[in-house]
Amino acid sequence: MEKDNIYRELIENSGIINYPTDSNMLIDYIFNRVDFLIERIKGNISINNWNSKKGELLHRLSRCIGVNNLPEKTKLKTLTVGTIERDDYYLEKVIFESFKNISVPSHLYIPKKYDKPCPAILHIPGHWMENSTMQPDLQKCCIGLVKLGFVVLNIDPLEQGERRFGWKNHGHLEALLLGITQIGLMIYENMKAIDFLQSREEIDEDKIGMTGTSGGGFNTIYTSPFEKRIKALAPICYATTYPGLFKGIKWYNWNGGTDLCNQIPNIVNTLTFSNLLALDAPRPVLLVNAMEDLNFPLDTAIKVYEEAKPFFDIDNSDISQVLVNGGHGEGKDAREAIYGFFTNHLMNKGDGLPITEPDIKIEKSPYEIDYIDATAEKNSAQTFHPKKNLETYVFHSDKLKEIKKPLKEILLGKLKDKYTAFPIPETLEEWKKEQKKYKSILNNTLVETVNHNSLNPRIESGIVIPDYFLERVVFDSENGISIPGLLFLPDNWITPNNIWICLDDHGKNKFIKSPFFWELIKKKQAIFTIDLRGQGESLAIEFEVATMCYMIDRDLFSQRVFDVLRAVEYISLRASTGIQLNKQNIICYGRGISALTSLFAGAIDNRIAGVFSENQLYSFIDLLNGDSRFSSSIYLYDILSKFDIPEVASLIFPKPLVILNPVDRKNKMIARKKILDSFHHAKVTYERFGNKSKLILQHSIENLYSELIMKFL
């Protein structure tokens, strides 16, 4: 340990690891990629070819959202649990079943004095997580509409209002593994809500509109292309360009790392926001935007309207925009704008201009919270404890709130349709053929489309430490992404040295403080430890950059796998130490999520001679079981339609593979028997074809690095 301390002191005092963090690098790369993709789409989709393109775009949009992966709609089940009578309307407290065994609490506003059947409005709350349907401004909107003669259905979205267990439960990352998005789940519930509206005798089923603010506006915009029963729509405080959306939410971490509604996989590579709106034509659309909305800047809101309008003009369809005073929210001006819009288009009354809102008396809200202008002043403290026994509560049993268990059952049921494990090979020739096929699928899924531009390698500094030359190396993984690394070259120039590419979730500086690093040093191994993008010197907010990357053409995990392959390329092309390094023995080590990065890179690239994985997640399927301690970056979209982690491990064959202490979704080590059961396919493959000793599946609480490295070598 004394020598270990000497190494650390020399490295730390030399300045070779003391470089500032550039958190903008990955964000800037993402933003530049967004701009590039949008311009490419604009070059391919125009007014002239719109009619021939829109069918294809709708199909591609459905794949982004996962509409085709949603369960078939079940028979409508509803329950009215009470009615509140007011002067000129009734408020029915209704429960309807969306997915099997998942109940949605709703408020149905029914006018007293208007001829029926009435036109109806589906109103979806945005991220007013606690109050949801009972947020004061949202209540005012529903009451204002019912006073005009509309029937209004206001529902609690997933994990909001009476369905809420906390902010963290709102975003369902696990559904992504099966090709289902958060908005896909919400669209399904919106469709069931419209089923419910059409089942009511008070409603004219051919005159249904939809509105909502913020997340509710988002919900409206993405539901309407798939739900033609919506005859008019008015999204509030959401319409923007995709570049505007990215820039407006920068450094906000998507509501503190919980919001997964907006981040639709591959959406920016599919269509522009104006194309998305144009899919609603010929139905009338009103865009309501606030002039002081920080997250949806006014200039981007105006731009998306100007870009969308020519598509509506093709067949004289109606799209309009109203700009209202104030910030983000469902304020009075916004409400009055949609009153006039829906009255004109669903009742054939008026000229579509705003209708003045009457005095409105609302019900008590469960929580005293100001979502937009929260204050720290003592006299304005927010109350996070709900009021008891409110007349408007729909649920009277906590069991009705439960969504985790039935949603898990739905996803596990979908898993049976989507996932099939690789067949166990009978002969080596049969396995080679299958292995080649699956490697091609893996490669195409992750890295096939990426350009291999110049690495532009540079050695920026270097020092001599006992038994080693240490260099700071930087190379360009792709345009805008530079990867820094530390290359430890043994001073032995007599025989070639093995070279280990080493990854740690917290970057290269954390790795060189690990016991594994010291064991490699003692065994005189060459080491190249790097910061993958978004780690170490380019450390960024993981949830923000990972979920932003969902929206472009490559997810963050795939980008990081590509970084590893570029590190392999750097080692392979390095000339000055070509003899010193054994380029036929490039070994990849990773710990944590980086272990999966190493595993996937090793399965793709034949230049990687072996993989050593520590504390990797053992199965994507386990993530379907609930809360996890793993980053959003490993929730690969629709990955389980192709393979699970144990199958990827099989693709390493016949190269050496160590899987040390794999963990479950909560980052807990799994038992020895579970390791053997989970990696059964790899175990059989290595045993059947005479490479048994090259696969090590190890469970131990002891430090076995020295022993395992020797076995590996």
C-alpha cells in the first residue's frame, strides 16, 4: 500500500488529472444534433410532398411512441361514486378502468340547462402533480366550459392527483424496454376516456374536443394524430419547435429527474413539430402560448405556428394562435381563448374570439401549493399535507390508487409477446451462424450509422512514474465529442504488454483510485482508462442528457459504446508503441453501468480480445419489476424485442469473459445460483464447445481481483 500511495501522490501532484469539467460538451453535441436532424427533415418534407408523406410519418410516429405495442383496449368499465350539484351544473365523480385493473378517477361536469346531446371536452391536467384535476385554474377552465354548455371530463393522469404516490413514480422508464413510452401509456388512457364520453347519452359523440396546459397540452398534441374522434384541439403553453423545447428545458433536468412525458425516442429524427401539428389537419387547432413562458419561449412558439400554417393551408384547414399575457399556466386569458374557439368549432356559435369568463366559484383544492410562483416567504409557506374528507374526492380506498402492480403485470404480459431468448446451440457451426446474425443486429442497433471521422489523437501531457510512462491522451470520438484518457505504459519494451481499456461510471480519476487499478499495476499491465461522454471531465446531468438523447437518433448508451470502440481504434492505430502494446490482446473492463458498456462493445468488436465485467446489471427484464437504482441511460428503447443482457454475454464467445458480482435493479449482488441460472445460455455455449475455462461467473464478497486477473490472462 505504501507504493500505492506514492503512485497516487505523484499522479495527483503532477497536474495530469487536474482538468476542469466541461458540462456543456455533451449538451452542445445534442443541441447541434437536433439542429442537424431538423434541417434534414425540412429538406425531405415539404408542402409539395406532404400528402404523400403524412401516412409514413404517422406510422413512424406510432413507432416512436409505441402505440402498436400498447395492449388491446379492454371493455369499458365505469363506476359513478357520487354527484355534487351546483347552480347550473352537476359534478359527477366517476371511475373508469383504463388498462386492466387500473382505475382512473375523473370529474365529469354536466350542464343543467342546455339541450342535449352536448359537445364534450376532454381536459387533461399538466404536471400539477398533487392537485391535478383540483388545481384552481384547471377547475375554472372546466367550470367555464360547462357554463357554456359543454360536458367536460377532467381526469387524473398517471401518478397524479388521487393516483399520486410521489413525483418519482410519475415516469415509467421500465416501459421503454418494451417499446412503450410514458406518453403512449397516457394516450391509451385518453382513448379510454373518449370511449367513456361516447358512452354517455348527454354527449354528441361527433363533437368532442381536447385541451390541456403544459403536460396537458403535450398530451393533447400527441394524442390527436391517433384519435380521430377528437374534432378540435387547443393545446395551451406547449407548442414550440424541438430546438426550442431542448433549449427551454436546459439545466432544468426535466422536473428534477422525474418527468418522462416529453422525451419520445427518435422523435427529432422523425418529424418537425410543425409536421406533428399538421397531422391534425383538417381538424381545427388553436395554439395558446404565454408571452412570459420561460420553458416554451415566445419566439419558438410563434415560429412553430408559422411553420405549421402552410401545411394547414393545403386544404384550407384552420390553425390559429393566441398569445396571452403572463407565464406558464392555464390563466384567465388562455381559458377565455379556448372558450371562444370550442364554442365556434363544436357549437357553430360566435366568431372564435375569446369569450369573457363569468365569476366562478371553485371547490377546495387538496393542497395549498403555488406551482408556478412558489415562494420562500414565511407567510406564504406551502402545505404538503392534503386536506381531509373533501367532497370532491373520487377514491375512498387507497387500494384503488395502486398502479404499480397492475402496470407491472401488463408489462410482464407484453414481455411474453416481445422477448424470446436465443436458442441454445447444438453444434458450433449452428452457433457461429446464429452468433453472426445477432452480432449484426446488435451492431445495427447501436453503432452502425455513425461516421468514423478522424480520431485527431493528441498526447497533451506526460510524466514518468515508477515502472510506467503516463500520458494524458485525448481523441475525437465524433464531431463535438472529445474523449480524454490516461494511458499507463509499462517501461518494459522487451515483450508486448496486454492493454486494458478501463471504464468507471465516475470517470478515469475514480478508476485510478480503485483496487482493480492497483492489481493491474502490480501485474505490469498497460492501462488506458477514459472518460466516456457525460462522465469525468465532461460530467453532465445524467437523467437530462440520457433522456434528451432518447429524442435524437442515438441513445446515450449507444453513444458511449461507440466511445469505447473509438478507444479500441485509437489503440489499434497507435504506431509509436506498436511493438510495446499487444494489440491482439485488448481487454475491456468496466464497473457498474460501464460494465454493460464494456460487454456490449466486446460483443460487437472483434478487436476486443476479452471482457471483464464487475457489478453489471444482470438482466433488463429485472428492471420491469419496479424501482431501480440504475441510470436512465440503460433503459434502451424496445431492447427486449431483440435480446436481454445474458444473450449479449453469449456473443462474447469464444473470448474470455469474467462476470464478477452482477447485481439486480436495486444494485444488490445476486446469489450464486441466480448468476448461473441467468447466464445459463453463455454457460452452456462455453461448456459445449470446449471453452469452459474462458467463462468465469463469480459471486464473492472477497477481493478476488488478483486471482481473477491471473485466470483471465
